[in-house]
Amino acid sequence: MQKIISIDKTVGVVIPIYNVEKYLKECLDSVINQSYANLEIILVNDGSTDENSLNIAKEYTLKDKRITLFDKKNGGQSTARNVGIEYFSGEYKLKNKTQTIKENSLIEFNIEGNNPYEIYTVYKSYKAFNDEKDLTKFTYPIIDYIIFLDSDDYWELNCIEECVPRMDGVDVVWFDVKTVLDGVNHCDWKSNIKWLNFSQEYILDRNDWLKRMYDYKMRWFYFAWQGMVNFTFLKNIKLKFINYIVQEDDYFGILLFSQIKYCYILPKELYLYRIRPNSIMAYQTKITAKNIPAFFKKNLEYFNNDAILTREYFHVTSHVQTCIALLEFFKEQNDDILNKSLFKYLLPTYIKNAYEIIHFSKDPLDLLSNVEIIKDLMDKNGIKPHGVEFRFKNELPYAIGSTILQNCKSFKKICKLPRQIYKILKQNKINQKLFKARVIEHPYTALPELYKYEDIAKIDRLKEHLSYKIGLTFLKGHKYRYFGGYLVFLFNSLKLFLNHHKKTDKKQVELIKNDFFVAKLEQRLSHMHWELTRTREILEQRLANINYELYQLRLFEEQKYGKFNENGILNINQLMDSMKIPVSMQNDFSKIFYKKSIIVDITNDYLDLYNHLNKFDNIDIYAFEPNEARFALSQKEKLKNLKLFNFALGDESAIKRFLPVEGSPQKEYMLIPNFYNVPNSSLVNVVDIVQFLENLGEISEYDFSILKLKLNFHN
């Protein structure tokens, strides 16, 4: 039995639920049986239409008083997660519908006033209340951290226990994910932690994340259920999910990490991510109306009940809303580091995806007006359009050929085929008129030439598809239909069928012979590659730490001697230039070379300062070296006029950790709060900077005193 651990921090858990009766119990069992017990669990039934999802949620709500169940109109995962955020933020006022408490029953509440997501009822177990008076006092709980979980996935039972201690002093704990294939044969998905090659526990700041994203040329980023978030931080940055879109965790994750101060990297697979058919992402499954969210199904009529086209429009319009929201955020931030880091690889992906809306002749959400901004950015930054495959497959030859192939497998469907083809031909004429009218009104929505697409190489492969060849043959026959064109089409299409199946049969024979052995070999090679990659990363990290120490020691030896001109006379102006003193300040700064002066240097490059000034007997330098090895070496050298202290100056008197920045030997160590069990870090004493200066009584004996600080770009 799992040991239950009680700690004073309260964790809010938010679980959206939609048609997951097959998986929900496994999910909820992994939550209520967590080894960390101090949880406030929010279940949000997002208009489930299956038989048991809501009933299962009610069952678990009844037996566990930590659970609060919201039953609402369907609006997608974004709205469900936002219900959790807004409830914990105190944005809802609850009024009890149930007047008396009965054993083994659920207490029902209504939302008074603000109810943007049409919440029907809120349920709570009778166990959560002592008497009827408690019903009128029921309100939202105060939480410290928030975490999201999808209802078809589940956690390891120690997930929360692993995260909570590591949340001390950070904004986010980011853990790893393991995939579980359920009814899907193969999936290439892997977590962002693996894409970014984080193999050790590590703490990064915002700029480290930006650098990592840039160095690994990441063209996407998302974050929602991959970790735990400090709830005060989340409220302060006023971040929520964009409502009524798919891939809402892209916007949420990018804005979250663009504003963090510290994030704890925890490369343990604590989250079990289920890859299954008929999910929102619909891996390896036929697209039907079931794959379209209930709140979006009203748009089916605009696309002649074509589920594939409607779903594609849903995805593209989601990209448009995400792209515009990201661009607005970056404009508001006006942060050069942020813009330069993410505009090279990440943002072009969202810009290209959003631009694909031009391929649709109809736009029921009226988002096409955003294309002008997107097109302007593409032109300025040399971003090529994407989506040649979608465009090609929706053009007349491929569309007709695909319809013929889908409807030639039974006599009943063959009889309906002429009507289906007539509809396509008619709709194509309508679409052409719509496109022309649109371009006249909005020239920026014109479809680009095919050769301008970045994925133009796909065209040759698409032209080899049987759908395209059949469609092209039909259109030629249709053109000469009054001269026996349809008979010629039947003859030519038969030849195409026979040639295609001959090639296909040959390929399948070869695949059957090798498929089993290749699959096993690929599986073993993939596992070996992953293990080797992890081992390499660990060794590279250790080597980087050793190289950094050696680099610091070499730097120490190289910087012991001052710089003088040929005559041995110090050139003051040249010295100030090498110290990067602004010309406007050099006149005042030069006085320190002739008067009794003190410099308190709390930066990491004090040796460089000493290198410049060690020949001046009138200048004393106070510096700070938390690293024990370098402090001992410095003391051994007995450096003149340098008073070195084995602690760091900070904003408070406390014990903190000293952590090397991963994989960057040129960058100094950074001082961080005393995080839980951080590998490769050491505890150091931190003295309050104001207190230190006040206790420095001899500072009044000097004519000039200078405090050298390091800028903190986070604040």
C-alpha cells in the first residue's frame, strides 16, 4: 500500500472530462491515491455525450470530499481548464441548491452571476460539510500550486510528491512523459523534455529556456499537463487558455515560459500520456464528425457536412487565433531578447500554420482579415507558405479521383457516384467565384503560386497517387463527354487500377517478408539510441562542469598580472577603455586612480577588475567567491589590495545554492534559492548586501567608493 505523505502546501488539480468512460476510472484512481494527500481536485465535465463519463465523475465525487465536480456545456479543453483556474481564483459565487445534507448523497450548487461557460451544476460530497450552515458558507479553496491532467491519461502515484518539494522558489516544475499506445500501432510523439535533451535534474531561468529553444531550433512548444505551476505566479501574469481552439497548450506554454524566473527540470516520466483513436488529436483513425468538438459541429453545414474539411478548418482557425495572440503578446512585451530568440524558428511555424486559412473558400469564423498582418510578416521575414498537400488534395482532379475511389467498392455506392461528382463540380465553380470575389476585396488573400510553397517537393509524390491520376483521367473524359469521353475514361481508369495494384502487390510482398524483423530491429535500435543519448548527455554535462572549473582556474592564472605600456607607465585612458567605462564617465572615474578608493565588486568577474587595478596601492577591492576551490586558491596567492570573502551578497541573509549553468562554460555560476536536492549544486552562505555595507565601517575612510553590480534582466 502506498504511504500517504501530508505536507502543508495545497495543490489544485484540474481534470477536463469529455467522453472518456473507458479511461476515467484509471485516471481518477491515479489522482485520489497519490502519496501526497493535500489536494483540491476539480473535475469539469465538458458536456460529455457518452453514457457513463458524468456518472463516474459523480461516483468519485461522492466518495472523496477533496473533489468538486462542475457539469457544463461543451466548450473544449480550454474552457474546462479555465473553469478550474477561475474557480481557484475566486471568480465564481456558489449558491447551494441542496438545502439538507443526506448521507451518501451529492450536494448541488448553482453559479450566481458570472457564468461565462454555462456551468449547469456544481457537485460536492456530503462528507465535505458538517451541517446545513456549511452549505451557505461553501467557497473556493486557497491553493499554492496548480496542475492539469487529461482524463484519458494518468499519473504515477508519486507524481505530486515528487513535484511539491521542488516547487520551493521556482515558478514551474517540468517533468517528463511516457507514451501509452492504446489501439494505435505506432506513434513518433515524444516529449519536449526529450526534444530539448534534458537528461538531468536542473534549474533554468527564462533566458536559459530561450537559448535552449534557439540552439535546438525548436519550431513548436506547448505546456499544460507536463508539470506543476505556482498559482500565485499564474494569477500575477493573468494567463489563461484561449477558448474554443485546439492545441491551446501552445499559447499557454509559450507565454508561461516567456515570463518565468526559474523552472525546475525533472526528467522523470511521471505522466502517462495515452495515444488513442478518436481523441481530439485523432491519431491513426478515420476522420468523422466524432472527431469534431460538439461546440464546433455547427460549422459542418458551411462545408457540406464534410468532416475532414471542417476539422481541418477548426485546426487552421485555432492556429490563426494562437498566432495573433502570440504576436500581440510579443508586441506588448517589447523584449528584444524574447523576440530574437523565438522569431528565428518558433514563431514562423505558427505564422505559416495560420496563413493556411487562405486555402478555404468559406470562413464562418470571420478570421480571414488577420491574413494581412500575417502576410506582411511573411514577406518581411522571408517566410514561405506551407500546406501544398492540403491545397493539392482539395483541387478538382484529386478531389474527384478520391471520391471515385471511395465510392467504387459497392454497386449501391457506384449508383450514387454521378451525383457525388456533380456536387463536386458544382461546388468547385462556387469556390472559384468565392476566391475571385475575395481577392478583389482583399488582395492579400490571393493563393500563392505553387512553386513558392516550402513543401513544394510533395507535389511529385502526390501526382503519383491513384486519386490524382483517376481524377485527371476523368476530367479529360468529361471534357469530351459528347464524343465518348466517359467510355475512354472507363478504359483508361481500368489500366490505371491494374498498374497500381501490380505495384502495390509487389511492395506488400516485400513488406510482409521484412516487416516483423524490421519492426523488432527498429524497436531495439530506438531503445538503444535513447539510452545512448541519455548516457551521452549525462557524461557531457559532467564534462562541461569539469571543463568549467578548469576554465576558471586557467582564467585565474592568466589574470594575475596587470596590463602596462612599453615604458611601464600606466595609460589611464587605455585602461578605462579596456574596463569599458563610458567616455562620458571617464573624467569622474579617473579620480579613483589618484585618491584613496574602495570598490565593492559583487559580480563574478572580480578577477578581471583586479587584473586592471592591482598596481594601484590606493585602491582596495572587496570581492566575493562562494566557490570553495577558487576561494582557497585566491587566498593562497595573497593578492595585494584584494579582500576576498567566502560568501555571496544577496537580498537577504540565507543559505542559497550555487549552480553552474548547463552546457555553457563561458557563463558564470548563478545564485538561486535553496531548491530541493538540486544535483551539481552546492550550498553557500548569502549575506544581505545592505547589512554588509552598513557594517563596512572603514568605507568612510576612503575618498571614493564604488559598488559594482550585475544587472538582473528579470526585474
